[in-house]
Amino acid sequence: MSTFFALTTLAILMVLGLLVDGGGTLNAANRAASLAQEAARTAGQQLDPAQAIEGTAITIDPDAAAGAAQDYLAAAGVQGSAEITDGGQSLTITVNASYTTLFAQLVGQSTITVTGTAKAHLQTQPGG
């Protein structure tokens, strides 16, 4: 009976560990994706004023957008990158974060790295 109890207890602890650390990892990944989306919104508001005022184009100012995204991510306490493509019409924000495990530390896995990515595309209306 005691061998059965020991094995059952070990199995229950393993399942509990998977649930806790798996859920924590999912939450960390969800947070990274959410921060990437918010940073993309912030970066997408950084228009190139020279082209917009002249009426030649409405594009994202790459330096201002990257700076705004980095500032947002730094305030949130995470690291990430910003990439502006399509001639200033699209941007991609990638956030790298980690989750400190509770149960997986027992098997040598103290942190799990997660990544969140968000893409934004500048939408303009013809004639206004």
C-alpha cells in the first residue's frame, strides 16, 4: 500500500507541476502578446509629419516608432524589438519575456522563455 501511495503522490505532484507551470507559461505568453499589441499601437501612432503635411504620403516615422515601442516595452519591464516594413506602412513588434517556474525547478528548468508578436498595418482612407 505504501508503494502505491508513494507513486500516486508522485504522479499527482507531477500533474500539479504541469498545471501550475503550464498555466504560468501560458499567462506569460499571453502577457507578452498583449504587450506587443499595445507597443504596436503606440508605435503606429508615430506618423512622419513631413510627408503627412506635404500630402505626399502617410507613413510611420521609423525612428519615432521604434523609440515609442521601446519606451513602452521598457516601462512594462520587458525586452523586445520593432521592425518597420512596407515603406513605413507596416510594423512588427516582438516581445521576449520569461516565466520563472515553480515545480519545473525540481528537474532543472528554472525559467521558460516566451515570445509575443504583434503586427500592425497603417490604414489610410483615400480623400480624407
